[in-house]
Amino acid sequence: MIYFKDLTWKILHIGIVCEEHSFWPRVRYYLYCFNPFCIRDKPVRSQEIRIDSMPFYFISSKKDSFKYVHMEKEFKKSLISNYIWVKAIDKNIILHMNLSRIYSDSKSVLHYGRSLSIGEIGCFLSHLKIWKEIVKKKLKYAIICEDDISFRVSKKELGHRLSYLPKNTDVFYLDIRANKLIFANKYYSFLPNKGEQLIGSACYFVTLNGARKLVSGALPVQMAVDDYLGRANFRSGVKLLMSSKPLVHNHGYTYLPPESSFGSEIEPERRLKREKIINLQRKTKNV
């Protein structure tokens, strides 16, 4: 029995190295659901999530841009009316800021071996602006997303799944992306230890307590926001969980080119990098 259990977890984690393929998270999810050896935590409905009144913040650079229109369509398709547009902090705004007070170049070099780009700093500050608003307004919870996602589930199912999160949850990723994770049950997964890191910031649920923790350790900016969120479990004591089933599709993450894929406008440098990789893949395929 132990052998089959270990084998099951190896199969479940195969998809982690192939995250670009959207079918892999689903394969791992269904392998979990129908395997008796994978039961970890019994799902318990711990809270009532009022999804009709919960704010959905989305970050985009320009109102009425292609990405803005895309997100409006996504919200309307999912019957979500309580969405709030947040203008991304871009290069024009950052150049008028006193960067020495909000950004540490030396710590960025220590983490990455390089300085952060203007786009990465702006993206971080855009998320920080929302965390501060959640704290200021004392919102019980909210969902924050960038402008390159699509919802895979209905509003009703999303609210149902959120209601099964433990009460001490601070941040919950709606997408599936991690170096390593353990399936707790069909609703959420968790990291095996504090040294592991979640990846991505395209769409996540955050509580008031989680927002407070994220704000407290945010400045000076020294890493990209997805790395900051992913390491918050051991940097700021944030209780991080991840959906066992992908609830959103992140168009900006995949390097595989369905032509419909697109990256967020918030960090143009990353979009250009993705385009170079896609072009290289196409050239290699044609050789």
C-alpha cells in the first residue's frame, strides 16, 4: 500500500515540470479525486463566503484597452458585477517617485543577481496599493487578479470552494503552479515545508489578516510580486494555500502558442521575453 501511495504522488507531481500544458493540472486533480490513497484532510465547510459582495480587483494599465475589455467580458460571463479596476502603476508614475525610499537595488541584486525592471517594480506597487486599500477599508476578503486571466468555473462554484478554506487562510491561489505541493483534499493544496515556493500572482484570494501581513513586509521592494507572495509563507508568516483544481487560466504564463495566449500589460518586459521564447520554439519546430 505504501508503494502505491508513493507512486501516486510521483504521478501527481509529473505535471509540475510541464505546467505550460493546461491539461496537466487537470490530470493531477482527477488522479487525486479518484485515488483512495490520496485522502489527506476531510473537507470541512468552515465559513460562508459572500461572493456577491466580495470585491474583485483587477489591475490593468489602461481603461478601455484590449486587456480591460477582456476582463470586463470575463466578469460579465461569470456573472460577477462587483469588480473594481485598479490602474497599474507604470513607468510614467514611477519616474516621479523617490525610488530610494521604496526600492532596494542592493537587496534585489542579492536575490536575483540583477536590478528589478521598472515594470516589475510597478507591478509590485500595484498589488501593494490594493493590499493597503483592503487594510484601510477593513475588507474581510477580496480577490486580486491581473488582466491576463480567464475564469474556468462559475461564480457559484468559486464561492463554494472558497467556503471550504480553513479559517486561518491568508492567501489562496486560484491557479495551480508550484515547485512542489501536497493535495490536502479536492478543494486546496499546501506546500510541504516553508522552504518551498509558490509561483505566480495572476489571481488570488486574500483575507484582511493576509493583506496586513503582506503590507507589513512589502517595503522596500526587493523582488517581483509573484516571488514575494510565493515566499511570504516563510518571510511574513502568511498561511498560503493553492487550489487543487485550476479555477482560472493564466494566458500570460504559458509559452505554448495557442494564438489566443497573451501576457499582461503590467510588465511589458516579461511579455517580450515570452514572445522571444515562443518565436524560438517555432523556429526549432520548423528545423
